[in-house]
Amino acid sequence: IIQFHHQKKTWINIEIFKRWYEKQFISEVKKYHNFIAKSGKVLFSIDNAPLHPPTECLIIDEKLVKILPPNFTSVIQAMDQGVIKTSKRNYFFKMFFRFFF
């Protein structure tokens, strides 16, 4: 089930995220655990975006929430690595040619 929410000023906010986490994510994890006939801890890692509430607001049952450190997504996401590397290289060459040619 996909739920859509409307927000005039931003794409998502803390209330929408918490509602999704509590109503969608937790219920889907419980359904999946019942389906595979297992139980246990679940790790949910999120980046440090300002829309994410503090981790103590997200702990329900045995679900473990970890917030990634700042600027960590660029380390683990290949797309971000390539974009950052290309941007730095382009900036360097533009500045180099501006100053020396």
C-alpha cells in the first residue's frame, strides 16, 4: 500500500515521517516477520536530514534506529561519490584556468 500526503511548503516534514514510520514501516516489518516466521531486532538506518525526528521518538518494540553521521551518505552512495568527485574536478579546472590563463 502506498500512501500519499500533501504538504504545501515542503515535500515531507517530521509529522509525515513519524506517521509513515509508525503506521507503514512498523506494520510492514511485523507482517514480514510473520511471513518468514521469525522475530528479532530490525535495523533502520536513516541519514541526518532535519526532517527526521530524534531516534528516541522512533524506537518501537525491538526496532533499532541509527542515524548516519553528517556527510556519510556520500561515502556509501556511489551516485553521490561520482557527483561530488566530478564537481570538485570541474571546479578545480575552472579555477586553475581562470588564474593561470
